[in-house]
Amino acid sequence: MADKMTDTPTMKPTPNVTDPSPIVIVANRLPISWTPNEGWSSSPGGLASSIGAAMVNRSSTWIGWSGSSSSPAVPAQWEEVALEGISLTEQDVALFYDGMSNRCLWPCFHDGIQPAQLEHPWWERYVEVNHRYAARVAAVAPRGALVWVHDYQLMLVPAMVRALRPDLRVGFFLHIPFPPPAIFARLPWRTELLDGLLGADVVGFQTPADADHFRDACARIAGATPVGTTLRFGQRVIAVGAYPVSIDAAAYDLVARDPAVIARAAQIRAEIGAERTLLVGIDRLDYTKAIGRRLEAFRSMLTADPSLAERVAMIQVAVPTRERVAEYQAERHVVEHLVGELNGRFGTVGSPMVHYLHSSMDTAELVALYRAADVMVVTPWRDGMNLVAKEFVASRPDERGVLVLSEFAGAAVELQDALLVNPFDEVGMANVLAQAVRMNPSSQQLRMQRLRRRVNAWDVDRWAASFLNDLGRRRSDAAVVAA
């Protein structure tokens, strides 16, 4: 049967950024990457795809690192966006990125699931690299521009930019969770980090809870005064709010309707066993994603009802990431051990219980997997948002499939028609997986219709426009002084 064409997301008008000022994006990475074989190419997914529409038909600049310490000079422009490359040495990467950003801030901000490592040389290099980014902003930003700084690697940049260029309006968006104040307070540099963020005019988070945690931390640690949803810090008022990041829902819907993708999804089903209920997990191989606990819950489900072993199968895609970091190497070992155990116990010759892929994949193959899935399992210990959940929903114009979603993913705030689970409760998660496997088509359709309405209504364009319009309404320090 052909997909229903009702509620097609491409029919929704695209929101506009109302402030005509130039935009400067500041992020750890540029929207392009370099490899010796392919040269420069657009980076797939991520921030580049999230804010591209907001930068069209206006003066825009992107400041970031190329991702390689050995790449040639960054092109001056890419797809009508001016590029400003930041040089990072191997030692910068080791101390600022692998160390302070990913072994200290990342685990701390994910509720201390792994202990944060606190090394003062990492912090010193973090300050130095943040100065480097801020200085480039000050050098290239047009007067009165909107400066949008992104994520935990650059938390000091807002205050540094404000000190150098008071004519600029500065926004900051955190893509990962902001932890409760008691966890954040473990950081020796807690005051400096908050002072850095309080240099922004608008500070955005994924969920209202993250925004509340930040306001509480600023009140307890930095001496800021909460006033409604804002913070008063010295003579300034900083707007603080939730701006849940989203996806280009129309683009995923369009790919999902491609006959070649539909055929590929059918091929996957045939290879797995068309009669089997297919569970799919697609994650970066990161310890915050709780892939091991998901496999343990899957094992518990099969142990409780062995008859399911002949009726279900799982595909788990684990995308390589941060492979130089010991914690990520340990996570891979745990996941691959559990895959082997499940296949040895419940699989048969030619029919493994878990089909495991440790690789990246292109968009068409990704969407084909979304379409092939009966149950999409997105169960991180903690996540800022988790766009895989939204991509799955946008890729199901057939209005079928069940989303099992961790209540500790930011997406759970919006996607209440998913089956929400507590990943810390292995037995409870196993029971929900069994419920998903047995859900009838009419219940699937009702839930999926509601999920798609939400994802289509609040897409990536609305996310970017909502933040930039709030930032555009702020006055720069220079304008306040002049008034």
C-alpha cells in the first residue's frame, strides 16, 4: 500500500529569522571536514544541518576547527557561508578536546555516569583555546552581529567576546544536558564556567529542567539573582530558556518515501526474516547511550519468554566515536561481549539474534533501517536530546512502528506518545520491550500520528528561528550605554 500523504511536513511554511543582522556561528567544528582522499566536503548531520537554513540569504560566518591538525588551509567560503578556521595542534586536541571537554565536562554534564577526571593542565589549555575562538570572533564579526556560540567545548567564549566586543549580541546553546547544581559543583572551575556563560545575552538549553538547573547553579555559585525565567548578574539581565533542538523532518519524510529506500527496507526485513519482529538501535558507541543495558534488557525479555527467540531479532548499529578515549574502548568491549552472549544463547546457525554493525552509514541506509524497524529502541542513561528518536518518527509516513524511549533523554519531554522507560530498571525495560513487540497496528498508528505531528510542527527551522529571534530582540552593551 502506498504511504498516506496526509499531514505532509513539506507543506508547512518555513519560519524566518526576523533580525537582519549578520550571523556568526561559533562551534568546535566547521561545517566541513577534510580527508586526504576526498579533500574538503560537507560534514553530514549535526550542527551544520541544524542551522543551515537560518544562514541563507544573509551575511554569515562560521568559526571552528577543521577536525584535523594536518589539513590544508580552510576555504574562505563554503555554500555562501564565510569560513574562519581555528588551528588546533595535537596537544590542543589531547588537552582541550579529549581531556577537558570529553573526559571532564562530558561525564559531569551527563549526571556523573562516569566519574569526571579533573586535570588542571586540561583546564589551562581549555582557557587558552577558548581565548583563541573569542579573539577570532572579535576580529571578524561585523558590527552589531548576532553571535551564536555552541556547546560545552566553548563555555568561556561568551564572556570573552563580550569583553572584547560589547557591540555584539551573544547567544549560547548547550546541546548536552546541564546537570543538577550538586553535580556541577564538583568541578574546580565551576565559577569560571558560569561566569563565561553569563557573558551571553541568551542562554539556551534542550529542556526546561536543564534551564532550571543552570539558573539554580548560577544563584548558588555565581551570585546571580533569578528573576522569573531570567538571571540578573551585575547590571545585566540574561534570558534563559529551553529551545529543544530538532531535525529537518520534511527531508527525512521525503527520503522515507523514496522507492529505493522502501525497497531497501523490504530487503533488510527479508534478510532478517520477514516474519520476525525487528528491534533496531542506532547510536554512537558512547557509554551514555547505555547500549549494554539495552542488550541486557533484551536478554531479560528473552529469558522471561523463550518463545520470543523465534519471533524477534535485533539490529544494533554502534557508530565509532572518540576511539582514543579509554572509557569508549571499554564500552565497546562490553557491548561486543553481550552481542556474543546473546547470539550464542539465543541465535541459531545462519540466524543470529543480534545483528551488530560497528560502522557509520549514509542517510539512505539509515532511513531504510528506520522504515524496516518494528520497534526503535532509544534508551540512553542520559541525553541532551537524542535526534535518532525524532529521525525515526519523521521516517515513518506509513504510521507504523513503536518508539521505546528513555525518560532521561531530552526528547522524552516532547515525545510523550513513545513508550517511556527507565534504563536503570532492567526488568522494567524488558517488560516494555515485550509490550512494544506485541503492540497491535491500530495502537501503533495512533501513537505514531501524534509523534509525527509534534516532530513536524517543531522542526529544525523553528528551533533555529526561535533562538535567533530571541537573541535579535536583545540590545548590545554598546546600545544600552548609548541609551
